[in-house]
Amino acid sequence: MKILVTGGTGYIGSHTAVELIQAGYEVEILDNLYNSKESVLDKIAEITGTRPVFHKVDLLDFPGTLEVLRRGFDAVIHFAGLKAVAESVEKPILYYENNIGGTLNLLKAMRETGCRSLIFSSSATVYGDQGVARLDETMETGRGITNPYGQTKFMIEQILRDVCAADSDFSAVLLRYFNPVGAHASGLLGEDPNGIPNNLMPIVMKVSTGEIPELSVYGDDYPTPDGTCIRDYIHVVDLAKGHLAALAKLQPGCTVYNLGSGRGTSVLEMVKAFEKASGAALPYKIVGRRAGDLAELIAVPDKALSELGWKTELSIDDAMSDTLRFLGKNH
Ligand code: UD1
């Protein structure tokens, strides 16, 4: 089976490309390298022995995208998109244009070339604020989304539902990720965002290397046992494997799965786990709450287990030691 991975040099895309190649899939990558490096392809080659065919193409370039799709693919896994929440609030047009426009171009190119299977990199952010901690796929989405990034994920989900409704042969799987963390066990691949990071683990990594003096913990007055927010952190390799499970079960229609562990970890527990793995104290200070943060968000991952036979296997401690191995090889 031949798979196109958009955004395949990025954090989750590269780990998924590795798992796909190791499982025997033929993989090609399309990426504009906006937030990733071409050298990731060498790392994928080092791990798997195969360097995927690479297309440096922006999905907003329709002729370029069509040319890639003309090579013929059985399915597309669509990661490419902008993902910085705060930036999306400042630059909504950029986010809507890139994420929605890019997806529409991809779908048009798929239609023109007869490819009708897509796995979409969605996010738990589509649940908005449900007023409860545990989120399952039956919940109504879209209410209480606080930023354009989240809106684009919600809107793309809707677009894919409509595409499936209009074309009974189209297969779409919407994978709602919880909080991806960790790195490849080889230490060769990991999260390496360009510019100033927004998410917890990339900031923790930069604090540990001294590039950022200390972690600001956003609030310790939430209604949780230690007062800091709780999230469902999922090892990126487990997450990557979720895409292979979805690929194996592709069927016409639009299906949605949470990809999470079902377990919650607080910000301070994440700090402690990192300190345990590194053997060094991580400087942090408690500051005020960050706008838009919710106290507790945890996946109900039962549907992915019962229908895809997928569940997480790696722990927070695995994620921390893999992150440190990646840091050791890259700093
Ligand atoms: C965020 C986005 C979410 C997006 C996801 C992508 C928000 C409100 N939500 O999720 O839409 O899908 O990233 O990965 O931005 N924290 C600190 N200090 C920091 C950074 C984070 O204390 O410097 C805390 C946050 O308050 C939160 C936890 O760490 O409780 C995780 O934060 P983050 O990694 O940004 O993920 P989310 O906010 O869950």
C-alpha cells in the first residue's frame, strides 16, 4: 500500500512515517518545511533503512499538490497544518487560509486522482469546554473553542463529514489527539519546533538545556489534587501506531476516534517525572492561569480499543527518558 503523509517531516508525521515504513508500507512525504527540517528524512532513513520520497510542496500550491497526488496513492495521512494556539489568535486569516485552504486543495487533488481514503490529524480541542473532564466521541463538538487553530480542526472535521456524505466511497478517519509527548526510542526523532515553543514539553526541554531560564506553571489553583491542570499525555510512538490501526480498518464513511491513554497527569507530575528521568531539578515558578486553559481533559479511549484494537503501551516515564535521549543527541 502506498501512503502519502502530508506534514511528514513534522513531529507526529515523522514518527508515523517510521512506523509505516517498518510495517511495510510505501511512504512518500509532502511538507513545506515551515516548522520542520529536511534532515528529518535522513533520521527516518537511519531508523528504517528507507529514505521516503520527499516533495517540498505547500498544500496552498494546488498545481504542485496535484502533481504529487498524480503519483497515485492508496491513502493520505494529513498532518500538514499550523498549530500554535496563540499565533492563531493573532493571525486568524493565516490559520484559516493554511489549514482550511490546504485541506481543500488536498481533497480536490485526491478527487482528481481517484484517491478516496484520508486519515486526519484532529485534536481534542474540538470538544471545546464540555464542563466534564472525560471526553468521548459521542459528545457534541465545536462549542467553547477559544481560538482559530481549534476552529480549523473543527471545520475540517465537518468538511470531511460532508465529503463522505456526498461520496459513499470516500473513507475518512478523524483522529482526535490528546497531548502528544516523548520522542523516538532511538533518540533520532523528537519535537523540535522552530521559534519559541508554546506547549509544555518543548518548553520543559528548553528549560533543561538552559535556553529558557525556568518553566512558568500556569496556575496552581485549579480544582485538581495539586492545583495544576491535568492532561492526557500520549507517547508520540503510541500515537503514530494509532494511525496504522486506523489505516488497517479504513472503510467508507467518516469515523472518529480519540487517541489518548485515558489517564491524567498534572503539570507538576510532569515536572517530577522529568526530574526523575534526568536526575536534575527543573527550575519552575507558579504564575497566573493561561487564558483558555481548562482544569482537566482526559480521553475516553475505549472506542479505539474496541474497534481498532489500539491502546497506549508506553508510559510518561518512557516519554521522559526518550525525550532526554533525543535532547542528548540534538544539543
Ligand atoms: C494546547 C492547545 C490545544 C492544542 C494542543 C496541541 C491551548 C489552550 N490548547 O493544549 O488546543 O490542540 O496544545 O498540542 O493552548 N503549561 C504550563 N506552562 C507552559 C506551558 C504549558 O504550565 O509553559 C501547562 C498548561 O497550562 C496545560 C499543560 O501545561 O495545563 C499542557 O499545555 P500545552 O502543552 O500547551 O497543551 P494544552 O493546553 O493541553
